[in-house]
Amino acid sequence: MKVTFILPAIGKKPDERYLRSWLMEPLTIAVLSALLPKDCEREFFDDRIEGIDYETDTDAVLITVETYTAKRAYYISEQFRRRGKKVIMGGYHATLVPGEVKEHCDAIMINNCGENLRLLLEDIKTGMLKKEYIGKPCIDYKRADRSIYAKKMKKYLPVSLVETGRGCFHNCEFCSIAKYYDSGYIHREVQDIIDEMRSCKHKLFFLVDDSIFSNKSFARELFNEIKKLKVTWTTQITLDIAKDEEMLRLMKESGCEMVLIGFESINSGNLKQMNKEWTARLGERDELIELIHRVGISIYASFVFGFDEDTEESFQRTLEFTRKHQFFVIAFNHLLTFPGTPTYRTFQDEGRLICDKWWLEEGYTFGTISFVPKSVSAEELRALCRKYKKEFFRFGSILSRGITCFKRTKKLYINFAYWYINILFHFEVDKRIGIPVGENLEEVKK
């Protein structure tokens, strides 16, 4: 039996390449491949970097769907179904809005695959394919199958993505992950993680986890084992880890050089609106940040704008905050109304959605605001995100923070990564704005 995996692209402008910073390893595909029977023939098309062979001889087409890629995924599915191929869709978007996704495929996989993937393939063989296969949040593989995209490795950033856990025990209202995992957290076996890290080509790792500190005993065991590998890694955490200085030092000793923290906002009213006011109970935010920096770990700070109390002053204050702490890199994103989240339902009830399904809207582009903000207009919000992101990534700022980065760590690899990422982001600020989401890419591929 032959299975064809498809990873849809978000989109790209005519005559331009897909954004370099978006070209991470497609870990989801490697995980799915690991769940297939060993005698199953595999094929993978990465829509971000290559054309799709719609004439390929295959028994099943598996497409992973995110909200940003839904429109493109539906187009790809249509092309295969016209040719008589069975198309199965899964992913976060399929779980959040299954009714919509079902209209564009032969079968849908809700939640994580588990044994359902093998069951689905058996049903295809017997001609008994069901319309939906419902799983449960789980981690059901020992090692991702990176051989599925080995021929494409040179296209991806030289970072190995290794999953450690799924979910987060917090319940932020705008977060699709919190909805997907019902504010729960599950993790892999430590030995499976270590074995996979040993097998990876690139020794700079991003440990894929929404909140690796959710289980402290697991995190401590994992960091102690990673320490033996003598590798460099980064991951995503919540600020509360800074309350445990011993854990911070263990992270650093094990090779952690940077963490991504979703601050979202420095405005207490906005934090309350997004159900993230628990961060205000952690103590002095500046002190916690300095604790992380003091042990030599840099921070990728992420912020979201568009909540009810956000004005241009919010951007100004946040920019000052980022300058004060000399963050490694930042993200100034506008609020996204992901379907199925409390934020989406609230805006829908208040009549503030500009369009109910922005991800399918004709002409929708990356950076377009899909709702009506309270304190600024939608166009102002979009312009402010661009303005202050450009200010953070101007060359003077990059130089100043680069000096600080060198003081925090003397590792040449990290300092090189700092300059590469910041200069890349400097030139990508405007390139991101206006990318057509989900448009037919066949005419614009390079």
C-alpha cells in the first residue's frame, strides 16, 4: 500500500520564494510516517518548496491542516479527488472545526491519530472507509521517521525538531492548543527523546513542547539526560519556570541557550481578558526575566496586540520593555481569532468578526486583521504591528542586542544564530505583509 503525505503551504507572493524563517523541519509528517506499518510505501510533497504530483499513483493522500493552510489544503484535496484518490485530513484545524473540513475530504481524523491511522488504512484496503476517525490526545511513537524528507533536508533550516510533550495546563482564551488538549499536558518517555536526539543530523535542537515545565519531575529528568549529550537546544516555556532557579541552572548546564516565552501583553487588563492574569501572580516580571538572563539563557519574547486596551501607547511601552531587557528576538503579532477558542466565540457573539471564516476569505492576506479592535481600527492595528516590529529589527537595535548576546554567552554558534536570525527578520518584516493565504500556488512556484 502507498500513502502520500502533503504539507500545504501558507502562501507566497508571486516571484518570491517561501519565507526562509518558515522553513523548519515538517515534524508532523515525520511523526505520521513513524506510525505507518513498515511495509507501507511512503511519499511526501512539501508544498512550501516543491510542486505536487497530482498524478501520482497512490492509495491514500494524507493532508495535515492548520487554520492558515486550510484554504490551500482544500484546493489540493480537490485536485486529488477529481482523479479518484482517497483524501484524509487531520491536524489542529480538522479537530477544531470538523464539520467544515469534512466537506473537503473522504475521511477526517480528529485529535491525535493513535491506532486510528492503521485502522484507517485497513478500511481503505477493504473499501470500508469511514467518514471520521476520532482519537484522543496522546503520544504514540518512539522516534519520528525523518527519512520521509531526507531528500529535502537542504531546504530546511539546520535545526532538529524533537517533540517532548503536548499541551499546556494553562487555559489562555485565544489559544487553540489549550482548546485542543483541554488544558492538559502529556509527555514522551525520556529515553525515547534521548534516542531520537542522538539520531538527528543537526545538533542544534528545538524541543517542541507548549510548556516543557508543566511536569517538573519529567523536565528535571530530561534535562539531566540531555546534559550528557553535550548539545545546544532551545524550547518554549512559561515565565513561571524562573521561580525555580535550580531548574534554570540545570537547563543552562544541559545546553539550553534560548527559550521562547509568550508574554502576550504587559497590560494587566489585556492579560485578564485573555485569561492569562496568572502571570501577574508570579512576582516581579522584570526580576524573573533577569533571573533567566543571569544564568546565560536568552529569550525570544512573543507579544500579541489587538486586545481591548491596546493603543499605540501599548506598542510604545512594549518596545521600551523589549529594549530594556535586550531580548534575543521578538514577535509582535496581531491577535488571531482561531475557530473553536473562547476568544473567537466572544468576538462572534459581540459581532466583532469582520468575517466568520477569515481563513477561507477570498483575497485574505497574511497580516490582515479579521476582527474589529476596540481601541484602534483594524488598519491601524496592522500598521502598528509593522511599524514597531521594524523599529525593533533596525540595524542599530540588532548591533546593541548583539553585544549583549555575546556577553550572555560566548558560544560562537549562538552568536552566529543571533546575527542570522535578526538580519533575516529585518528583511522579512515587509515580506510577510500581504502574503496571499491559501491561493493557488501552481503559478507562482519557483
